[in-house]
Amino acid sequence: MVDRYRGDNNFEMSDNGEEWLLQRAIPHATIVFDVGANQGDWTMAAARLNPTATLHCFEPSPTTFASLSARCAGLKVVLNNRGCGEVSGERSLFIDFDGSGANSLYDRVGTGNSAKKQEAVSITTVDEYCSAAQIGQVDFLKIDVEGHELAVLRGARRLLTEGRVGMVQFEYGGTYIDARTLLKDICEYVRSANDSYELYKLFPRHLQAIPEYRASLETFQYSNWALVYRPRWEVREGVPLPRVSK
């Protein structure tokens, strides 16, 4: 009952808060990044809500990328067969099974989903990609990369420092144990880059402000969180409202 109220450990976009947030944010977006696109469920939802927005999708697994490409045919989507991180290069992706949302750059331990194989994948950074593609601003950045979320944010430091990311949605959960990362690390990193970003926990029908870090937040339960850039958005009674529309 607690999980249902909070939207935790719920992978259904329709009632865990993800679709609720999309409906309020994506219509105001021009450039959207889906980092960790997998087979494209989130991308498809975003494209339906705003078919005029350009979506840049990042999926490093070649097999999963093929499924993503097939689903996105005819949409306004830029497909990238690579992941994002703190530095560019090549990494090993631990594969539970092809297309699994649990495939990760970290070997999962103690979950019953240990990797059955590995594959070499290419990694870029958000800053490098935006520089090469001449993208000045990302209106919505979604990150679902099985524990690698902090590394993706570190690779977007220039954009964050300059306030060029309007809103970030990122996943948190048990994968952070394997990555040796805490929610505390994300809080401290983003605020060191730009203290105009405010942290919120995403509930099924509202955003709850987290004005300061508390150790009790470290539950390692699957959940979604948002970083909201205050000059672009205000959150009134848990609902994000744009200060500057596209």
C-alpha cells in the first residue's frame, strides 16, 4: 500500500507518476533526451504527447537498439546506438537477457539477475554530444541507466552549470548499491553545479519537494525523481508549471 501511494517499485508509466509528469512537461519541450531508451516505451509516450519535439534516444545494446529503431520508424527521433556517462569510451554492458531493462554497466549482485554475458558498448557524454550536434538546450532529460545516473549527470556538467537543462527525470533504486552511489551523491553534485536545481520525489500524481538531503531517503527502492530548474519551472501544490514556454 505504501509503494502504491508513493509510486515505488512500480514499472507501469501509467500510474507510477512518469506519464503524469510527461503530460505536464513534454508539451512545453522542443529538445528531449531519453538516456537509456531500451525498447522505447518512454520515447513513444513522449512522441505521442508532443510529435513536434525532437527526441534524442541513447541505447548502447545493439540488439535492444534494433528493436528501438524499428519502433521509432517515422517519428521525429534521433537514434544513437551508444550510452551516456561521465567520459567517452568503451565499456562492458552486463546482459541478463536481450532487451532486458535490468541490463547494466554494473554487474548486479544478490538479485537473482546476474549477467549471463557481456557486450562492448560505446559511451559518450551529454556535453560532448550537445557540442557536436550544436544543441544549446535540453528541455527534458530522462535518465534510466540502471545505476549509472550520477555518471550521466557528471557528463552533463556544462549544461547543468549554465542552466541549459530545463528538467531532469532520473531513476533511483537497488542498482545504486552495485554502482556504489547514493542519492546523496546526486544531490550534492547537482547543487554544486547549479543551486537553481531543486530536487523532487515523483509520486503518482504530484511532485514532493526535497529541500534538503536526509539519510532516510536512501531506501534503494525503485523510484523516480526530478531535478527542476527554478528559472524555467515553478512547482505549485506539487504540479510543475512552466515559467517560460517553448
